[in-house]
Amino acid sequence: MKPKYLGNRIQAFNRFKASETLLGIETILAITSSGLPSAASDSKPLKPF
């Protein structure tokens, strides 16, 4: 039962990281398409994928 629980935790973590990455990409696209330098400077630096 313990390994299965650990596997479920890892799967949930991977799903969270995937959604976080997609959100970061959408934010980058939104900032790039709108061309607002203030939004880019106010946002914290993004980790490379």
C-alpha cells in the first residue's frame, strides 16, 4: 500500500508541474503578444524548462 501511495503522490506532483509549465508558457505568450515591457519587468524571472 505504501509504494502505491508514493506513486500517487509522484503522479499528482508531475501533474502540478505540467500545469505550472503550461501556465508559464501562456503567460509568456500573453506578455509577448501584448508587448508590454512593464509586465515583463514586474514578473519574476521564469525558470528554464
